[in-house]
Amino acid sequence: MRRDVFLKSLAALAAAGALPLSARAAANLKIMVPANPGGGWDSTGRALGKALQDAGVASSVTFENKGGAAGAIGLAQFVNASKGDPNSLMVMGAVMLGGLITGKPPVSLTQATPIARLTSEYNVFVLPASSPLKTMKDVVEQMKKDPASVKWGGGSRGATEHIAAAMLAREAGVDAAKINYVPFRGGGEATAAILGGNVTVGGSGYSEFQQYIESGKMRAIAVTSATRLKGLDIPTLKEMGYNVEIGNWRGVYAPPGITPEQRKALTDMVIKATKSKAWAEALEKNGWTPAVMAGKEFEDFVDREFASLRATMVKSGMI
């Protein structure tokens, strides 16, 4: 083959995203974070961006935060504005699934392209240090007396902490439809509300509350895992006698309209990033559990999670 013909063919393949990862220049990637700054999706997206650069598969990464409706607003913008773009990713996870179930989103997650699950994390419930309540038992007793008097602060409606609160209410014999849940558009807003005493109890991933728990500004009173988190003296809801266990996983999707080759290239890039030093440091710093899953396996997992979360929410009286 003549050299000029070969180079034209190479350029065409690169434009289509069909070249193997090693044969393409590092990409200029855009990451949509469908939440306000300061929360789990934001920290996940920025950690992934750093890891993609550390792994040498992205020369630059830019971020856009678009919070609201459990990620549905950001999802709609991502689906409509990034269609066919092989250099775009969107952070998502269990919270988005719950929000899509409880809300009436303008677009469906099935319109986007599954890439990979990244991490898993359990929810921790906390009280502000100044709270007169000291334990989850205190919270439950107050909720039994007057459900509306306990303000549960967390992510958007349908977030895993919202589902956990509803499950706990049901376990305690309280009508889950009567719980007073206050949703926030991002982890930063929720944290400020907890520290300011504007909600009674807050819920989120441990990593979002870690610095405040360690500094004594928040008191961790329960975790939604089956067993206590390693190295942490936080009781589980199960050991208190409440059959509540729910995890919060996070992953990434690509836009609709990309080719199978482009999807594979993006997946390879993300998988390579999860093997980088920068990603290992992010896992350690945030206390995230690695839970990498890609391809058809991840796609099927999301379908199962939709069905499981819907069943749990129906049982808990949320829908």
C-alpha cells in the first residue's frame, strides 16, 4: 500500500475511533457530572479524569456540573448535546436509577451507552455534633412519636439514603410515606445543611462525611452495610435489628450514537485508568471499594438494579 493511502486510511480509522488504544493519540475528554460540586459523583468524576490522564489515555479532561432531579437534568443534557461524541463520559450510579424511578425524566438512561461500573460504597447516617439525639435508636424513637419531626437530609429523591430511610421507617413500624426527606442537589449542600442543624440526620457515602466525622463535627450513628466497615466503629442497621442493607455504586456512561468500536475504545480507556496509580490513591483516600465491571455484564447489572430498586421502593412505600 502506498504511504499516502496508508496515512489516509489511518486518519479515517482514528476519526471513527476504530484504532486500538495504543495506536491513537491521547484524547481530549469531557466528563458530565450530573450533580452540583462537592458530592460523590463530583469526586468520582474528577478522580477518574485524573486517572485517565495518569494512565496516558487522555491528554486533557474538562468537567461540567449540571445538578438536579437525581441526575436526570444532566442526563437529558448529555443525551441531547453529546450524541455521537466518542470523547464524552457521564458519571452515574444507583442514585440516578432511584431518581428515574420516582421522577418523570424527559429522557431514559437506555438512550445512553453503558461503559463501566467503577466503585461501590455504603451509606452512613450522621448527626450534627450539637444534636440532642445521640444514637440511631434516639432517631427512630423520635420518628415513631412524630415522623415529620425528623428531617432526613441527603441526595435527590430516590437516592440510596432516601431508600434506606424509607426501609428503616417500615422496619420500625412507621408509614414510610410520612418520612420527612429533604433532598439536595449535591453533597456540598447536604453537608452544609447537616452542619448547620437544618436537618435532623444526614445520609451519604462515608467519604463525603469522613473529614467531619474525624474532626468531631458529625457523629456517625449507622451504616447500611451487612457488616461494620473495616477499621470504623460504626454500627450497622442490621445489628440494631433492622433488616436494612443497601449499597451505592457509581459508574460511567457514554452518549448515544457512538459506534461499537468507539464504545470499546472508551471502555478500554476507563479500564486502563482504573489500573493507574492515581485511581488507587483515590480509592484509598475516599474509602471506595473497587467494583469494576464493563461490557454486557455491566449493562445486565444495571437492568437488574433497576428492577431490584423498584421492588424495594414499592415495598417501602415510596412509589
